[in-house]
Amino acid sequence: MREITVALVQMKPTLGEPSENLDRMSDLVAHIATEQRVDLIVFPELTTSGYELGVRFTEVAQRIVGPTVNLMAQRASEFGLYIAFGMVTKEKVESVLFNAAVLVGPEGELVEEYHKIHLRGEERMAFKEGFKLPVTQTEFGAFGMMVGWDLAFPEVARSLCLDGAELLCVLANWESTEMDEWNTFVRARAYENTCFVAACNRVGEDVTVSFGGQSMIIGPRGEVFASLADHKDEKGAPLDGYCVAIFDLDDVRRFREELQTIQARQPSVYKSIVRKY
């Protein structure tokens, strides 16, 4: 039995205020971890900055490892857990920015950094796309990370799972007008790959875009282990909050052996998948 406790934090970052957002994130980690034992806390995409920053992304971007990662790693060490969160990172060349997901671990270390591959709309003007899909081995099992629109591409989740991922962490800024799409994709990725999906989406508005929340943890057979779908105000707008679920990663192996979905693939027939449109 490989039981793991995962929390999703559905929050509204303050646009362009990394220090304020980091303070909130730090407080939320402390609050959640002191209420119950938690092994992994997942925050949304671009949690430290907000989404609609345009050229100001260059002002908030940090290198890895830098002050933001150090602070969250310190929090992870303090409470003996993993934390996944979204931020803007940069390379040595100052103009090269990435929409990144960062995973820090219970030893106070940087565990993984993933760069969003599928950039949408104006993101292409701010960020460079990533080109690697890392799978992280932990004492619980293998984790993979996806950011935002990556969720819409089944190749991402499938590639991660073929490389061993049992839990997919999705860090998102999914728009409130597209929540049917969000719900469908999250459950589809879990069903397709017989895996757990911890999908964390932000709430609130930036300048022109509002975000739909409905963060959820879905099991290998589409079971809802935790959800914030009903966490709304009297007008139906999604609220800040968090949810927690306990589940057994051994269920992934059990259902994969039972259903044979991964094993029954016929890769030699799928050549067109890697052909550019």
C-alpha cells in the first residue's frame, strides 16, 4: 500500500505582487500542514505572479534556484512534504522566460522544474516553450507535472505515464468560460492513462480574464476523491479554498493490470501522432 495525502490550493494571486503571493502561499502551507498530515500540496499555474502581466513578466522572473524556490523549499522542509507551484523562471539569458512548474521536497531541495510546452495565445509572446517531460521518482511513487493548456494534449499525459508517472499534477489558469472543457479533460486523462490526476485551477480575475476553479483529484477509474466544484459564492463565482484527499497509488498498478489499457497499445499504428500538422 502506497498511501499519499494530497492537497489542492485554489487561490487568486495578486497580479504582479510576488512577495504578497508568496506570503499567502507560505501561510496556506502552514495552515494546511498543521491541520492534518499532508504529503503533497499543489498550487495553480503562475501562482507567484498572476497571468496577465505581459512585458512585466521580466520583472518577476527568477532563476532556479532563487529566492522564491528557496522560501518554498524551506516551507517544504519545515513540514516534511512536497510542494508544487507555478512561477515565471528565466535562464542566464535574461530575455528567455518560461512558464514553469516547480516541485520542492521534504529535504528542502529543488526536486524538479518543468517548462510549459503548449503555450496559448499571448503566452507565446512572453515565454519560450519547454521541450522535456520529466517524471519524478519519490518515496510514494512517480509524479509528472503539466501546466495549463498541456492538459488539452493527450500526448503529454500519455508520454508521462509511459515513462512511469502514476500521479499527474496539473497546475492551471483555466478560464471560467471553458469549464466544461476543463472537467472533461481532467477526467479523460485519468481514464486514458489509468492514473491519478491532481488538477489545481486558480480563481478570480486579472485584467480581462476570469478563472473557473473547480480543482479536483480524480482516480484511475474517474472517481472524484476531492473537489472544489461547489465551492462558490452566492452569485456562483468560484472561491479561494483547498481540498484534501487520501488515496493509494497501488491502485494504478492494480487497474493497469486489470484493464490492460496501456499494455494493449499498438504504437506501430500511431505514426501520424508525431507528424507535424
